[in-house]
Amino acid sequence: MTLTTDLDNDARALRAAMVKDLAAADADADAGAGAGATFHSAWLVAAGKVPRHAFVPGFYLPADAPDPQGLPVWEPVTSKLDYGRWLAASYSDTTLVTQFDGEETDWEQPVARHGGAPTSSSTLPSLVLRMWSDADVVEGHTVLEIGTGTGYSTALACERLGSSHVTSVEVDAVRLKGAADALYGCGYTPTLARADGLYGYWPEAWFDRIVAACSFRSVPPALLRQTRPGGKVLLPLSGWLYGNARVLLTVAGDGTAEGPLLPGTISFMSARAHAAPPYGNPADWVAGLCEEQSRSARHAPERITAATEEAFHLRFLAQGVVPDAHLVTLDGVPHLIDVVSGSVATLTPDGGAWSVREGGPLKLWSRIEDFIDAFDAAGRPGPETFTLRVDGDGQRLLHSGLPRLRLPAG
């Protein structure tokens, strides 16, 4: 598509093309050609009206090759640097990274970044539409969004429901100001607040729906207490092994909640309060492991590290048996590091198989292997066969053929 540098017309054409492509891809998925739930048509209509480019005046895209040290290179993109690339990316089904390591960029004079951890982004539109569709939102609902980010998904909710029905909270004050400027500039006036999504937002409670655009290690109790009886909470879950899932909970009148894990491989950035803590130097952790502690591994690390939906799902479940463990891979050697108990495990290639050494009070890889044995014996059940139950006994993942897995308490 040829761009004319007439922003309104160019954006309108690209937005229409994006929505058409999203609808076509969704139709293929619905027909069985792909995985995942379908979009509600009303959200596609909203996406056709919300100007995404207004919410991403600057962002980073990955370069084609790493730097000489092997670090990924992230190139800044703005309308001044490259109008065509900026606008085309704004209307692509791509996540646009807007912040690294919690540091703000001077978008008047941006420079390329080498390495770093993304801490804010504009999530790819297909995932935003799927998120809102999965939450079973209908006209008249009041919603609380956890994680305003750039404000794009907030704008979609305002377009669909009306601004008076939308509340959105963001922990990062600079992020929130940028989102507010963009939202108000586009005519959307939701309730916005700087707040930690872990605690919801009591001044506007109760809500018919609460939808999180960041992931938590466990369900924040405040969110259930701020949901109307019969209301729903759509929450991404993750852990320090970086296994992810999503759950749609229905809240009962007694404050308990229950709901299924949703299918599909989807991940969100962690809520900052639930992000994994620093673990130090892996070499320090494994220095005390002796060769005499080595044994043959019953399961290869690929069972939880492979780039497959089953490995992704199994890694999420494995967090239930080693909830405080990190998974760190250096030079092809996976390490499990538990900063709470002081336990460690390392797996090394051994003639086509793997050997494992473990130290500390918890045998981390042994626990994961025991769970993999049970998972295999149960027929390798998918995420949609699990239910999350939240009540006075805690937060438990339930499956008829597997032992209960508890989510961490905070």
C-alpha cells in the first residue's frame, strides 16, 4: 500500500486493512485452520474506529541481527524517523515495545537499544481483541482494566461500552500520563488512576468484568471482592519459570470463584509486584554441586523448554510443584534456581541423554519429573481440562487425573 503522508487518510486505509486481515484470520481459526477463540464482531467494529497510531508515537522494533556481543538490537521508530515504517507498524498485528527496564525514552532523540527487558508495550491487536472477547463483555457492563499501558485497549473498551463504563489503572505514572493524553485527545474519557492492579480500584467497585493486561502469580483477592456476584475476572497467570496460562473466573455471592483455564499459547508481561526477583550469578549457585551428586534424568528438559504448546502448558503446571524456582539456560545448560529455599538443579547433556545434579532442601528437577510422570499417566491433558478454584482453602488447580496444584500465596 502506497502512503501519501496524509495521516488521517493513510491511517484510515491501514486500519481498515488490519481489521480485514484480523477478521479473515479469525474466520480461519473458527473453521479449524488455527487455534484460539473467535473475536466478537463488536470488537472488530471498535478496532476499525480506534486510531492505534495515536497511542504509539514512538516504539522499538527488533533489528535483523544481534550486535557483536550477541545482544538483540532494538531500533527506535517514530513518524519523524520513518513515517511509513511507523504507520505501517502501528497497524500491523505486532506487539510494539514502548519501554525497556522501566526507563523512559526521549522520543525526540531516540537511540537504538542493545539488550534489556521490555517493561511496557502496545500488545498486538489480535490478542487485545481476543482478551476482550474472552471476557464475555456485553453492552451495559462496567469494566476494570488492569494495566492501561499505552491506552489502546482502554480505547477499544470505551468505543464499545462508552467511557463512563470503563475504569483503567496503571502503576507507572509516566505510562498513565501518556495514555491519558492519547485517550483524551481521541475523545475518550474513562476513569483513569495510578494504582497497583494487585489491589484493583475500590472507588469504582463493583465491576461486572475485570480484565488484566498483565500476568499474576496468583489471583489477587481484591479483584474478586470488587466483582459483582455472577461477574467474571479474566486473568493471565504466570510464574518464575515463565509458564503462562489464562483463566476466566466466575465470582459467586459468597466470594469464592471458579473457572477454566483457556486454551492457546498466550503470554503477558508480569505485574511488577509479581515479577521474578534477581537470582544473582548462576555459577555461584551451581558451584557447590559435586559430580558425585549426578544421576540420569528421567525426563529431558525439553519437556518444559521446547517451543510447543504442550511444553508451554507443562511449564505452567510445573510451577505448581516448584513455585519459587527460576529457569535459566546458559550455553545450552538449564539451571533451576530457587531463591526462597536456596535449592538448585542443573541438567547437562550426557551422551544423547541428560544428567542432573541437585542441591539444597528441595530436589527441584525430581519434583518436576514426578509431576511429568503423573501428567503422562493422565493422558497429557490440555489446559481446557483444568479448573481453578479460589476459596477459603486457597487457590488450587483441579484435574480429575492429577494431584492438586496450589498457586503461590502472593
